[in-house]
Amino acid sequence: VNCEVGSWTDQGSCSRKCGGGKQERQRAVTTAAAHGGASCPTLTRELDCNTKPCPVNCEVGSWTDQGSCSRKCGGGKQEQQRAVTTAAAHGGASCPTLTREVDCNTQPCPVNCEVGSWTDQGSCSRKCGGASRNSNVRLPPQPPMVVHHARI
């Protein structure tokens, strides 16, 4: 009596979800060999499975300044860029934005003191010898202080 076997059946799941895995298959003996009949063929085998490449998500480096700030004080703008370190592939997540504009040099600009003309304030305190007279200088109004907040 020759050995007879059943159909192949999957045993468990593929060892990987993508990028090439292995899956075991088995078949059972339905009739055992007897009296010098043909022996049974292989009862287990491994098949390749999930051979499609795995998705690769985009990865980017750190932000770096490009050029210089548009102003030395009082709030300017500066462009920043970052490079792709790993490109997206096989349906992976695409890259985030690679350029942006940020606030820079947000400290207030120095304001130099400016004075107007002298103006007389009343008459001389004596007609002669060691007299004094008051004079004032008018200061222009000062601009209000502006506070800038960095945007990240």
C-alpha cells in the first residue's frame, strides 16, 4: 500500500507583515505506506510570503538658518530649512514641510535721546552780577515699548 497524503494547509501566519517572511505548510498522511509500498513525501514545507516591500516613512534633519535675520532689532524674519534624511517609499508617510520662516532679533531697537531747542523760562533773577535764568529743553514723546514673542 502506497502512502497517501492530504492537501497542504497553512500553519500559523506569515513571520513578517512585509519585506519577505516565511510561512509553514503541512499535510497529513491519509494512508500510511505498508507492505513495501511507496513511502510518504515531505509533509512540511516553508513558503515565501508577504514579499511586498515595507513602507518607508520620510525622515528629516534639524532646522538650520538660511542667510541672516531681515532686521538687526525690533523683530525680523529668517528662513530655516531642513534636509530629507530618509525619503518616503512604498506608501510610507510623506515628508513634512522643509522650509519655514521664524521670528528673529525680537529685542527692541535702541532709541537715541533727542532734544529740542532751548526755551527761556522767565526773566533773569538779577539785573547785574551773578544772575541766573532758567531754561528748559523739551524732550520729544517716547515711543511705547514693543514686546515681540518668538513663534516656533
